[in-house]
Amino acid sequence: MTCEDARLLMHAYLDDELDAAQSVRMATHLQDCAACAARYGAYARLHKVLAQPGLYHRAPDALRERWSPAQPAAQAALPVPPRLRRAPLAYAMAAGFAGALLLTSPAWITALQRGGADNNPVVAEAISSHIRSLQAQHLMDVVSTDQHTVKPWFEGKLDFSPRVKDLASEGFPLIGGRLDAIDGRSVAALIYKRHLHVINLYQWPADSAVTAQPEVQRHGYTVIRWTAEGMRYVAISDVSAGDLKQFVLAFQNDAGIPAANPSR
């Protein structure tokens, strides 16, 4: 788990909203990272202070009486304020806003990881990582369209050298990269664009037992996984499945990797 992941999940961990696996990863990270442990300690102290009963005061009787509901008979005689007739629209707007918040919240990300995404934790982690990357200032650690700038940036940060290719001529320009975590280890994330859409390509050394997997579509995203020459790849985006297949084939061909069917 990276410090960036820990910051995103810290409040959920404090409120005991993470599943068992994520809780263990968070606890391990807090033991190893003094900066995140200090941040968590500050949050925990603030959480404890805000929970003190002394911070809550009973409203004066005069104020409570003023805002208490009217008697049924008197209430029936009152005219209905115009704003009450607009309540359904207000509720609808509030529900839409709440739904938008839910889609970017750590709780929703955790729900993805608990299952449903092809019952494969790598798929779930890739989707949640992709969603996190689309939040402000989370997409890239290095910003560049030059593969000879992006590739050297990873040196010394990973125990392997990622394959970095610029596919602008194929309609998938490289725009940068970042460090991320998938399947319990640090991985390289390359970021490409397809018009206004973002494509995340994760890669890390493959387990010899890993085999090619079919494409998966969940929550509006397409995930394509494959292995080649000792490396494991996961591509994910909200582009059409056809466009993502085209991207995968372009990367395989340009990288000199034997082409494999990424969907079957």
C-alpha cells in the first residue's frame, strides 16, 4: 500500500469501514510509515475530541418551543408554503448529488474490492485504482509525452524496469506515469489518452502460474489482462471495449511482444 492509498482510506479505517484485507494492509502500512502514522494519530485525536459529550448542548426551552411542530389542528389551518410543492425536485437533486459522492468515496471503492468484479481481486483493485487516479492530483507522478522521460523516472522506485511506449501514432498518446499498488505489490502505471478518456496500463513481473484472462466489464469500465515475456499487464478505461482492445494490440505490437488475443 502506498502513502497515497493510505490517505484515501484513512478515514474509512478510523471508522472501521474497511474489509479485513484492507484493514490488515492499512495496519501494516501504519507500522512501517511514520508520516502516515502521525497523520492517522492526528485524525484519531480529532475524532476523539469531537465525540466528547461536552461539545453538545441542549437547546433552550424557548428555542425548542419555537421550532417544535405545530398541533395537528393548527397545522391543518396553515397554508402550504410553495416550497413544499418543490420538495420532490429538491430530493431528486439531493439524491443525484449523493450518488455522485458515492461513486468517488472510499466506501464505494471498498465495495468493489469485496466482490462482484469477476470474483478476481486484481480486477477489483484495478477498477478502484483507476477511479482514484481520476481524482484531482492523483493521476500522474511524472507528466510527459516522451517515453524517454517517463521510463527513466521509474528507475530506483521499482524492482523492475517497465516497458514504456508512445502510441500517439495509433491514437493513444502517452501522457505520463505514476507508482501504484496492485495485488499487494508496487506496480508501474502508465497513463494514455483516447480523445477525452484516460487509459491506465498497470504492469509488474508475472507469477509463472498466471495465465491470460478474458476481458471483464464492470461498472462502466473494461479491464483487459494478459501476460507476456515475464510481465503481467492490466489495461482499464471507460472507452469502448473495441478501443481498449485496439490499444492493447497496439502496445503488444509496438513493444515487440508476441501478440495474444486479449479478450479470450
